[in-house]
Amino acid sequence: MEHKTNVMRELDKLKIQYKYYCYANTDAISGTDVARVLNQNPEQVFKTLVTVGKTGKHYVFMLPVARELDLKKAAKSVGEKAVEMIKSKELLPLTGYIHGGCSPIGMKKFFTTVIDKSSEQFDTIIFSAGKIGYQVEISLTDLKKVISYSIADITA
């Protein structure tokens, strides 16, 4: 493989099986573009969004690329009155990732993570490998070995 991301190294270290995809040499920009160029179901390709709650705590939400995060449902799922997306410029210092390459695995610090319930209809989900142009595919069971998360209805 031409380039291992930190996410892939973490999965290797834990001996977790995964598939990886590279779309670095394509015109894909959005998550739906990525699903299209990888020839994958956009309901199975997940984006990773970082929010901040009224309490100042940060939260990570994973949802299918073609769907929108319902901020009210998201807030309810983490026991907050409200959550809002963090500003793009805050992402790198907070997580160590840039916009478009944010993965729930390997952030500078662990944040409460919620994955949309639609993920349960698939054996595996596909999400960013922590670098633009790379995605990994693993089962929710294996993801649980790497990060702690809950499942909730968080899409609009």
C-alpha cells in the first residue's frame, strides 16, 4: 500500500480487519462524491461531524454522507439542550484532523461519539481513514474495540 494513515496503523496495532479505499486521484469532494467514485452505497458511507454543546463539551456524530445531522436529535442523544457544528478552523487544533479527513479514530482526545442508527442495517460501515482521499471499512463490532460509541436516531 502506498500510504498508511494513522487510523490504519491503529487498526493494524489492534489486529482489526479492515478494507481501505483510496480516492485521492479523483474529483470527489463531498461525501456523496466519495461514495460514487468508490461505487459504494451512500447510506453505508459515513461522515464524521464534530459539534459543541451548550455546556462547552464536544461531541462526534457519524451519519450517512447523503443525510443531514438533526441538531435537536443529536443534542438529545448526548443529554444536551443544544449542539452546534464547530467552526472549520477549530477542527484541526481540537481533533488533529482537517475538514474532509476527520475520523472518529485517532483524534487528539476522545469525545462522546454517536453513530446514526441506520448503521445497524449494514455488516460494515465506511468512513474517513483520517486523511483526505482515504476511507476504511470495518464492522461496528470491530469499531467498538477501538472507540466507545452509542447508536441513536440523529438524522433529519
